[in-house]
Amino acid sequence: MVGVLDPRARVASKQRDLVFVAWGAVAGRSEEIAAALGGEARCFFPQGTRVRPPVVLRWVLSAVGTAWYLLTRRPRAVIVTNPPIFAPLVVLACARLIGARVLMDSHPGGFGVQGDRVAGRVQPIHRWLMPRVDLVLVTEEGWSETVEARGGRAAIVHEAPAGWVLTPPSRHERLRVLVIGRFGGDEPVAQVLEAAGALPDCDFALTGDPSQLRDGLRDAAPGNVEFVGFLGPDAYRAAVVDCDAVLTLTTEPSSVMRAAYEAVYAGRPVVVSDWPAGRELFPFGIHTANEGPAIARAIATLDADYDTYAAGVADARRLQQERWDRQLAVLVTAVGG
């Protein structure tokens, strides 16, 4: 469903000269937002690249590739992901040469949280960039205030629908929980495994590269836990559709879990960390503290009253779509001017 404004229809013919550049491991967000604006995305060194040089060399190669791409492509507007902060620096330099607008998509990690020590050290560069780009995209109001206090303009922008088809959930005999993450420093993985051990009648599938797990965690996992590894786009979508619920947690209060957004678009109940942002954005979900017993209680509540939570997925998706339509209208104005 597209809102009354239908900004995509208004600018689709004009935004072919918009690009979204990302140096990160996952290209989904950049591709989906670019597509919603009628533009294109370019992700350097995405997850799954067979040859992945050391991070500093990747940044150097990405910087060269980005500069060549932008100076050749000469778009009218560029959205660029932060972190790493060096991507917006390169994009801004190129934009000055070609006269392009720049929107910086600053994730919470870009502000030095979520255990991102590199981003924490380069906050002076981040602060310098805020008033020099046309708009800073953030996840929640607190970061918006931070940007504006530094003289920048901010807008809260979450996740595009990206073609997810709403499929009514039909639970398995044993509740099947898809735990979406990447085993990052802000994920309570040990607590999730503790909760799984307390719920032997439920099955848990954890995404993410198992090599990133802390020593001993995988060996200590109970028998109802499966480590499915990093899933490509098709396998990931299939896993979301096949599960009964999505569990995605963070210890960072300002994070908005992309996986929760995708679960709502797909029509699956969600369990998220009990932070103010999570309560505001996912009012139809279950909210839990990041502790083993609390996570187990949340999943047990969902298991016992599954039909009630499944009945709310259509309303959850409608609310989320309306929110995205408003955010898309802001982006249209920023890039189309």
C-alpha cells in the first residue's frame, strides 16, 4: 500500500540520478531505499565477497571505487552510509566537484555506540560533517537532537517495505523462533541460549557467522538451537516466512532493529528488547529485558497466546507502512529539492 502522497510516483522519472553508497557488509537497506526513490545502490565489499582484504585496505579500495563511481556517474544526489565515517568524507569531496546533494545515513554505530570503538574515536569528523551535508538520517529522536545541536538537519528514517508479502502466520507444532543477528557486541547471545535451554519445547534458529561467537557459546548451546549461518537474501526471506516469530535483541537503546521491521512487513510476530524506541515502533510485539529468564518468559507468553499475537500482524504492518510513507516523503523532498 502506498500512502496518499505516493512520492514514488511523483519522482520516479526524475530520481534516476540518485545513488546510495555503502561500504558495509549488507546491502539491503541501501538497495531498498534507493529503489523506493527510483535510484540505484552500490555496496562495496558486501557480505559474501570471496576475497575480503584487511579492513584498512578495504576502505582504501572502497574510497577509490567510490570516487571513480561518483565522478563517472555524476548523480544529482547521494545517500551514504556511516559507519565508516570515511565513506561520507569521500562522498562529500566528490559531491563538491559534481554539485550533488549529500545525505548521510548515520546508524547508531556511527555515533560510537554498539561497541564501535573506531567510530567512537572519529566522532570529531562525524561532528564536522553534520552541518556540511544536506541531511543526516538517524534512527530515533535522541540522535536527531544530537545532529541538530551540532548545526545539522536530521530526519528519522527506518526501513523500506522492499517487496515483503504479508503472509498470515500458521504456527508449527513446536514454536519455531528465528533469532536474527550477526553475533555483534550489542547482542545478548548468551542470554538467548539460556532462554532456549529453559524452553525445550520450542526451536530456535540463530543467524550470523558462527565464527564470530565467543569461545564456548556454540558448544554450550542446548539441543533445540540451530546455528544456520549467514543467510543470503533468498534464504533469509525464506527463513523469515517459515518461522513462527522473530526474536531480535540489542543492548543499545537507540538501535532500531532492521530484522524487526522486516518481520512486521512479512507478517510475523516479533520479540524485541524493551527500550523506549522498541515500544514506540513495535507496539504489537512483545518487549523483553535482555536477560535469559525474561527472554524465556517472553517466548513462553507468545507460545501460550500465539493466535492473539498472530492476529495483530496486519495492524502492525499497516502502522509501519504509514510511518514509512511519511519518511519517504521527507526523503523525496531532500533529494529532489
